[in-house]
Amino acid sequence: MQTYKSNLLHRLKIIGGHLNAVSQMIQDDKYCIFISQQIRAINGSLRSVDELILEHHLKICCRSKNNALELDNNVSQILKVFHKWN
């Protein structure tokens, strides 16, 4: 559990650094396309964190000992659909 949390917090810290860099780019009047590219990269990173949280919820929080294998198959199917939405 600690590795999961540490991983998420580390990723969010990196994303925060990128957000600060975008703010600085705006203050420095950087080229709009460069700013937009950075924002798209941040959005991708946030989606990745969101996927990890969803996967954790489905595999850990929703798991019961009676149907763990069935749940793993369902999680895989849900994640495939989730990837298609993004």
C-alpha cells in the first residue's frame, strides 16, 4: 500500500512541477503552442494517475476472496474500455 501511495504522490509532485513551469511560461510570454503542448502532457500524466487509482480501487478495494479471479478478468475488461475513453 505504501508503494502505491508513494508512487501516486511522486507522480503528482512531478505534475505540480510541470504546472509551475507552465505558469512561468505564461509569465514569460512563451510561444502559445509550446504552452499548449506542456498542458497536453500534464493532462496525459493526470489521466495516467487516474487510471492507477481506478485500477487500485477495482483490484484492491472491490476484491473479495470468493471471486478474485473473476474480478481480475472484469478489471482487465474495464481498463480496456477506460483506455478507449481517453
